[in-house]
Amino acid sequence: MNHKQRRILEAVYTTPTKPDILWNDIESLLSALGADISYGAGPRVRCFLNGVIAVFHRPHPERITNKGTVESVRKFLTRAGILLDQ
């Protein structure tokens, strides 16, 4: 994981939830953590990491992820065993 991805991981775990994280940065973070990412119909993005599956909706037409999706990513990472101190 590079420095930028580490900052994104910290931003995902920040409370209160940050409303200004770019979706491409979240996808980059998930890839760096070893997640298998596949794309479904429309904006659906399926992620599989450490035995945990999640489906997210890519924001469109804007690129910024809303708070609800950031919180969902945080829950997914927590269930997959990815903690901030790693």
C-alpha cells in the first residue's frame, strides 16, 4: 500500500465520516488490500476480500463518494479484518 492509499484508509476510518473521498481512490485502496473487484450491471461494483463479499454503487455522474457508501466501505473492511493500525 502506498502513501496515498494509506491516507484513504485513514479517511475511511475517520469519524465523523468524510464526505469528500473520490470513488477511484477507494477502488485503488481495495485493490491494494488484495480485494477482487468485478463490475456488474450499471454502477454496481462487487468486492471480495478475505472471504467477505460486498456490493457497492459507484457514484455517478459525480466522482465523490457519499457518506453512506464510505460507512459501508468501512464496515466491509472491518468485517474483512482490515483495521486502521495495519
